[in-house]
Amino acid sequence: MSQKEALRAQVMELLTAGKIGQKQAADRLSVSVRQIKRILKRYREAGLKGLISKKRGMPSNRRLTDVLRHQAIEVISTHYRDFGPTLACEKLQERHHLSLSVETTRQLMIEAELWMPRKGARLYTHPMRERRARLGEMIQIDGSPHDWFEGRSEYCTLLVFIDDATGKLMQLRFVSIETTLGYMHILYDHIKEHGIPATLYSDKHSIFRINARDANPSAETQFSRAARELGIECIHANTPQAKGRVERANQTLQDRLVKEMRLAGINSMDEANAWLPVYIQEYNQRFSVAPQDTQDAHLPYQGTEDSLRHILSVHVAKRLSNNLSFQYEGQLIQVQTNGQGLALRQANVTLCQHFDGTQELLWQKRRMAFTVMTKAQKQAAEADSKTVNTRVDIALAQRTRSNMGRKPSANHPWRHTPVSKPTTDGQTVTQLSK
């Protein structure tokens, strides 16, 4: 006997004993007086058995038919074997017109051994932070390395821009690895589509800040320099939980986006980047929320497209030699001039690397023509049978000395540079001493 039926039995005993009337009994059971008369009749005829529901032990009128049950299990087993119940339920409705609830889909997948019930995760307490009020006040950014194409293409990273106020995906872009130019490219796309956000909330990756303890406090990375010139404040989170919105979005994308690209037949980063705007729109329709304030906090960029590309590029300061050339990353860059170019000797120039792979050379804010040549590598001398062992011993000795390392002296120039150790993608702003 259920709790509801036990309560009815108590009320019926009071009613038959004359301690309460039918109106009071109806109020206690939240039913009509006519229903009380029916219940009382069954109670006088059969006693407590008359109060037990006759539907008990009978199949539900809303149960799935065997045909629909087998059809759903067959479709899930064929197309969505590694899907979660929520996503599988959505695809059954969208692609196969099978309308089931998420819980029904979960039970069917458990029955077919396609889903393992999970135990409750261990809970950790983190302080809650209220969402920002307006779209564009805070954009959380992060990179998510993952096997996004399930072996159909190379291992890559997805750069994610998500709005804090609404939970909307603002930008997505696949890149080979996280680099400064990759983040500059996606920020360029964001500004062109939405405008300039107020703040960018990221982790403490060396792309966004200099983490060396002895670095100059005024030194900044290439990305932070570009954000400062655009009027964007960069905020760095101490823990992944602090920027939990983008972290949870990464988990969702690693589940849903991977399977969506598989169903769409997307097998490369170029195809995925061209298709991502469609997915962003579908994602935002399902998961985004309305902001507290409908006013957009983005500001339109007032400059030209060339000036925006110039800001969102890696700036490398160099000094020309007497023959108007300099070396950079294994390349010899030679300035082209109409005259002798005497004024350019030992001049300070800036090499700008754009996210589309092009380069630009500036001197006093003027563009300079230049050519790029690969620096020739010195060839090793030939060795005969008499000298090969000696050269091998020398190479081993040099490798041993290089592995031992040497601590720079106190007055070494490296200790007085305004920035920390430079990175391979040129993300640290270098400053020339005057």
C-alpha cells in the first residue's frame, strides 16, 4: 500500500466512525465529494483492498510499443553507439523522427548495453560568480587540444571564444597548435563580426602574459600589446575553475562537436572552419541564455582594416646592417632601395608577421620593400677513416659540455633584457635599448 492509499484508509476510518463528514474528508484528500462517495463505497465492499489502485501490476497505457522500442535500439546501435543519451535523443528526433524523452532513451541504451550508468561524481565546492550583465563585457577564451577528427585528420586545437553573460559561442577556429597568431586571427574575426569586447578572460598561458619571475613588470607579450592598443583589458584566471564557462564548453564540444562533424562528413580543419558558423548558430539556439541587460557592450572598431591587421600581428624589432639586411628565424631579409640607402644603415625597423602568413617591414611607419632569402647552412668537411673517430669524440665531448649547462654571470646582458626568454612563435615583445 502506497502512502497515498494509507492516507485514504485513515480518512475512511474517520469517516465511517462519524468523526468527520464527507466535505472534510474531501478537503483532506484534495478530491471532490463525489469521489469520496466512490472511495467510501469500495471501502465498505472490499475493505482495505478496495483502496488499492486497480492499475497496479498492469502495463502502462503510455508504454512504448515493442516495434518502436526495437526500432530505437536498432537506430542507436547503428548510428549513435558512442553517443550520450541526451545527444542520441536529439538525433533520433532530428534525423529519424522518433520522439522519445531523454530518460527513455537512456533506459533503452542501458538495456542494450550501450550506456553504462554513472555513479555520482565527487563534488567540489567553488565560489559562485554572477554572470556579467551585458553581451561583450567579458569574453572567456581558451584552446582545447583534442583528436577532433577521430583520426581522419591530424591532431589539432580548437580556439574557443564564449560570452560570459549569455553563454553564446562567439568564435570557434581550428588551428594546429595554440600560437599568438592563431589567437590574433580569431580575435580579428570576432572584432569584424561583433566589435571590440571590454575584457578577455584567459588562463596564464605564456601567449597572454610573461610568467618569468625576474621579468620586467612593464614587459608584455605580443597578444597583450595588441589588446592594449585596441583598448581591451586582459584578465588572467588563477585556476581552470575560475573560467569554468569556457572549460565546460570545451567538454561539451569535445563530445557533441566531434560527433556532429562525423555525421556531416567533415575530415579536415579547412572544411571544419568553413562549417563552424552553422554549428555555432545551432549551439547558441540550444544553450545560450538571455542577458540581464540587452545593451551590447561591444564597441565598433573605428580604424581601417589595414590598421586592424597591423595591430593584430607579431611585431619584431630589428636593426639593419650596413648592407641593409638582418637575419630572422633562419632567413636573411634584404631591404630593397632605389638609391644607396645610406640613411637606413644601422636603422631600427619593425618586421610585422600577419596571421595569414604575410610579412611587412616598417621603418618610421613607412613600408619598405624587401626580399627573403634562406640563410645558407655551412657544410661539414669530409672525413676519412683516419679522422672520423676523432670527430665523433669531439662531438660527444661538445654534447656533454652543452648538457652540463652554465649559469650566466651577474652582469650578463641577458639579465638586463626587459622581457623573459623569447618563444618560438615570437610572442614576446622585444625592445631595443636606445
